[in-house]
Amino acid sequence: MNYLIFPVDQAESVSVTTTTTSTIKKRWQRWLLVLLNIFFLLTGQTAATLLGRFYYNQGGNSKWMATFVQTAGFPFLFIPLLLFPSNRQPPSPAAAATPPALHLKIALIYLGLGIIIGVDNLMYSYGLLYVPVSTYSLICATQLAFNAVFSYYLNSQKFTDYILNSVVLLTLSAAILGFNEAAESSGGVPKGKYVIGFMLTLGASATYSLILSLMQLSFQKVIRKETFTVVLEMQIYTSLVATCVAVVGLFASGEWKGLKGEMEGFAKGKVSYVMTLVWTGLSWQLASVGVVGLIFVVSSLFSNVISTLALPVVPVFAVIFFHEKMGGIKVVALLLAIWGFASYLYQDYLDYGKAKKASEHVEHLSGHRGGGGGREC
């Protein structure tokens, strides 16, 4: 009995080659998108933090104004929304059957998240005012621990050795930096206000982690659209609600009455006061795009890890712009942060590689079942 194995058909060979090329292209597109969002997040958060400190140092004192600028720059996001519209995926049968119910659910998600973001921003504003920057950074690093819990229960996030290593290193980096600067800084803040600032910053870190997990859950369970437009819409509408919360708080608290005097007493002048607020708002929006983009492309935990990476990066820019000293401890903190970032990024690379191999294996089996091969006796 002789078995004759027929060669693979030329059309099938072309199809396999095309599939491989398409897979490689998608892989590079994904990594490019991840790196772009990382750049947005790190650049925006670093600039916004430095400008926020500049605002307080030069005479700014309005907590609601500091809260307002964190989301008030959302109209800026309409520019990329109009320039780079994504092709919307066709809705699922369930969504097509009841579009009003789906739209109402999405609107309620935007409303709820926006209110939470507004309150969270206010807590951060109070924390930055009453707590030293070093302690503030240290407390903010706890958001990784909170996010680990929320991601486990809400997003089914699995933890590996590399992820755990990344979380530990990034938290340790911020802790070293915080303890170092705390030892060097002098007091001056009343104990009662310090305790309030500490608790509010801790609560803001927990709330921020919850927001990230809820956003990821919304993408997975409700919105179910993989487009850049969806990411921008999420940021625009939640920022709109959060800005409205800040405006209401600004007028209800009466802080709006002192804004004119605050602008006139700003150490660098009125123009500098206005430009500080404008660029702070734009910087926060750039960071927010990076945050939401990373949640969408990777996960809320990864977004939080990258956000924590910016904590030891800020002192580097403080050396450049504010001429602060860069001691050995700060260098060690920065290296630990980079190590932790690389550890998590490597784990994501391994996960993506496994998923890619599984997809190629399925495509390979599917191709052989429908391919042009055979045998003859």
C-alpha cells in the first residue's frame, strides 16, 4: 500500500502567508498603541503634577479650582475625536433589539463614573494641599494594592510572579522616595490638617483604583466596542460630569469669590496664573487619555502600574525645572521603578505571545481541515 501526500495548494500557501503577515502587523500595531498611551500618561501626569505644585507654590489656594482643572480640559479631546474617527463595529443582536435601554445604561455609567471622578479629584486636591509631596506620592503608591484587589474581584485579573514583582518594586520605589523626602522636609502643616490630608489621599487612591476597574468592566460587559472613539467618548462624558461637579462645588463653597484676589496675588502674575490653569487642564486630559487607553488595550492594573511609574519620575523633572537636588536615593527609586515597569511589560509580552500562538494553532488546524491534501491507495 503506497501513500501519496499531495503538496499544499498554492492558494492555501498564499493564505497562510497573508495570515502570518496580518498577525505580525496587528502585534506591532498593538504595541505601538500601548507605547503611545504610556507616553500620553507619563507626559501628562508629570506635567500636571509639576504645574499643580507650581500653582500652590505661587499663591493658589482654591481646592475646587484645582479640582476643576483636572477635568475641565475635556473639550480638547473633540479634536482627535473629529480627526481620527474609528469605524464603529455593528451592534450585537441584543443591543440592536433594545437600543434605548443600552443607551440609557451607558449614560448612567458615564454619570456615575463622572460623579465618582469629581469627588476623587477633590480628595486629591485636599491631599496635595495638606500633605507634603513626598508623603503624597507614598500614599498614592498604595493604589496598586487597592487595584490588585478590585481587579481580582471585578476583572478576573490573574497574578503571576512578574506582576507581583512589578507591584512590589514600584511600591518600594515610591516608598523609598517618600521616606527620603519626608526625612529631608520640614513640617509646618497643623496635625489636624495633616491627618485629614493623609486620609483623603488614601481614600482617593482607593477610589481611583475602583474607577479604573469599573471602566474596564464597562468596556468588557456593557460597551463591547473596540474603537478609539469609544475610549475618547468615555473620557469626554465622564469629564463633563466631573467638571459639572467641580463647578457646583466651586459656587456652593463660595471659593469663587476669592478667585479674583487669588489671580491678582499670584506671584508670577495674572497671565501666568491663567496659563498655569489652562496647561494643567490640558495635561490632565492627555494623561486621562493614556489611562483609559491602557485600560482598554491592556488592563486597569497595567494602567495603574504605569501611573505609579510617574511618581519617582516627577523628581527628575523637578531637578530640571525647579533646580532641586537629585540624591542617590532618588536615583535608586527611579531605577526600581524602571525595573518594575519592565517586569510587568515582560509579563504582558509573554501573555500576548501565548495568545498569539494559540490563535495561530487554531488557524493552522482550521486550514488543514479545509485544505487541499489527501492520500491514495
